[in-house]
Amino acid sequence: MKPVDGELVRMLLVEKDANLGQLVSSYFIARNYTVDVCTTAATALQFFNANHYDVCIIELDLPDRPGLE
């Protein structure tokens, strides 16, 4: 995905391992994405309901709820 009209692509990344989440997010940030990182499904739902995301990457095995739920 490339920025449209100068706007950055906004991503929600949900990864229970905070260190891995930061590593993955740094890859996308270096490619001009705006990334919000969450470690639980509950936090991800709060972010998702409060913002517009162009893409979401969600781990399936989250500590508080399955990622597909």
C-alpha cells in the first residue's frame, strides 16, 4: 500500500509479544506507515473503535481472546 494524496497508510498491529510488535512496527514505520501496536484484544478493540485503519494485522493466539473473534 502506498500513501494516497500524501496521507500515510494507517495500520493496527496486534501482537502479544511487545518486543516483536515493536520490531514489526519499526519495519512498517520505515516504509511510511502509521502504526498503532496493541498486545491484547481488549486494547485492540478500543483502538479499532476509536480510529480508522487501512489495514490490521492480528495475532491469532492473544492472551485474552482469540484473534479471529
